[in-house]
Amino acid sequence: MHVKGIARVDKRTKHLVKRLAAHEIAIINHPELDDVAARSLVEARVRAVINAASSLSDRYPNHGPLTLVQAGIVLVDNAGEEIMDLVAEGQEVDIIDGQIFCQGRQVATGHILTAEEIKQKMALAQQNMGTVISRFVENTLEHARHEMSLIKGEYQRPPLRTSFKGRHVLIVVRGHNYKEDLSAIKSYIDEMRPVLVGVDGGADALIEFGYQPDIIVGDMDSVSDKTLRSGAELVVHAYPDGRAPGLQRIQQLGLKAAVFAAPGTSEDIAMLLAYDDGAELIVAVGTHFCVEDFLEKGRQGMGSTFLVRLKVGSVLVDAKGVSKLYRNRIKARYLAQIVLAALLPAGVVVVVSPATRELLRLLYIHFRLLLGI
């Protein structure tokens, strides 16, 4: 197998996809490649992906590698961290049967993964899930003990211009199938006009779908500068001790932001912002809640998410996966039945109404005259 293209290099996949062009080669250092990152590479229409790390997980069946390969993208796995320094941004790279060449010399060697091989290793990883889930539950309970402040309300909620009181709120997170789910509830958004909250890269998704985020929440590491400048109210998620690394980026852009110091994830505090201000309904898209979601994010427990969902559960609707409810469900016989059901009333009207019968007779006569019959 021989693949050639211009290389783009970055240790952070979510940063790399912002500057990738079609048919280029992405060089990443992404252990246990997650499905969200893989889908972003597919959308960038890359020709190949070279991963310095191992793309597959031994702990759980991560779907990222299979997503890439099934999209027809060459995945060169475990090429070694040295390649991140040996290939510069914009240089041309040749991949020949797993050997990687740059400027006429071999710089690394990796293994080209096939779909069959990936499925076999995913099946083996699935066998470990019992042990992984047990450890995950133990970590969740331990973290929950230290994050009870989220239930008790022992945090300083920043004042905001945007009001949630008595309104529907849509929170968009960059998680599995978030774009498909956002498309599936478009009619709801257009009709109800909820407060739109983007969690980091979720704000970019809202912009992409033609919506203006009202609030952007997060550590601000995966949302574009353009979206940050869109006029949305900004809330930087800080550590419980007040440290807010994301605030520096906001200040460098000449923007202002509120700071919310609390444990947990940014999607957790987005829900708390809406709930504490009296939101009537919170609709969440792309949020993380199952074990695999959190393992893909590198988290070993979900204490804060468990606690927050306990607190806001009475007004929370999780739209994650809603698009799958409608995918490939309508079959030909169902469509035929629907059309027939619609035609029956029309047929009755034609038979019963003298005016309609006369109109059809006149059309029939006109048709015969045109044909000279």
C-alpha cells in the first residue's frame, strides 16, 4: 500500500482537525483513539492517519479506529513518538506498507490496521469490561463522596445576563452523534427557541447549524476563536480552588468571561447554571453518561455527573442517540400504506362531489380533443 500527502502534525487531535485540508495526512499522538476524534478526522476527509501511539485500547472496545478504517482512511498505528519531531508541518510524507518516509528518508515504521484486525481486538477488549466497570463504579462512588457540594449547592454561581427562568434550555456537548442528534431535534429548536448553551466545541456545532449560542461554557480549549467572538456570554469552568487556565485565552482575545469554580465536568456546570436559575426543561445533546463515554474522555469515574443528574433529573431530557430512533425505520410498505390512506379520502371526495366529477369529465374531453381522438 502506497499513500502520499502533505502532513499536518499535532499532539492534540481536536486542534489538528481545525487546520486539516482534504487528502492530507494527519499525524497524531492519540492513545485509545475515541470515536468523536475519529469522526472529526473523517469529516476533514484526510487521506491517512499516522498515530504515534496505540489507537486500540486493551481496557475497552473503543470505536475510533474502526470508524476511520470503515471510512476508507488508512490508519498507520503505533509509529512511535519520535515521528512528532521528525516530520514538520507541511512536509510531504510517503507511506509504503507501514514504512513512513519524509524528504527521502525513512523516519518511522507503523502497522496498518485492517477492519478485521480491529474487530478482533475490540472483541478481546470487551471481555475485560466486567473488571473495568467494577473499578469504574468504585471510582465513581469515591469521587461522589468528595463532590457532594454539587448536590448541596456549596459553590458560587456567577451572575449572568442570560436568564433561564421558566425557559427551555438546550445544552450541546461534543459527544457521540452530537451532530446527528442536533439535526434530529431541529424542529424542536426552531419552534421552542430554547436558550442555547454550547459546551466548548458544542458551541461550534451550534454555529455550524446556523444558531447563535447564548452562552458558551467550558475550559475554552476546543472552541474556535470565531465562535468565542460571536457575542455569546462566556463562562470559564475553573477548578474548585479558583484556578481557571481557560481564562488566559479569553483575555488574550480581548474578551470578558464569568468564572464558575466547581468540581466536575463543564457539561455538569452547564446543567447547574440552567437548573439553579429555574429552567423549565433542559435538553442535552451529546452529553457523556455511559462508561465508554467517560473512558474515552480519560476519566476513571463519573461522580460529579452522577450527582448533577440526580439533582436536575426532574427537568432533564437527554437527547443523546435520538437520531438512531429515526434512522432506516421507514420501509416501502409503510410508505405505500401511508399514501393509500391519504388517497382514500380524496377518492371519496371525487365520487361524492358532483362538481368534482364534472371537472374531471371536462378534463377528459379536453384531453381527447388535444389528441384528436
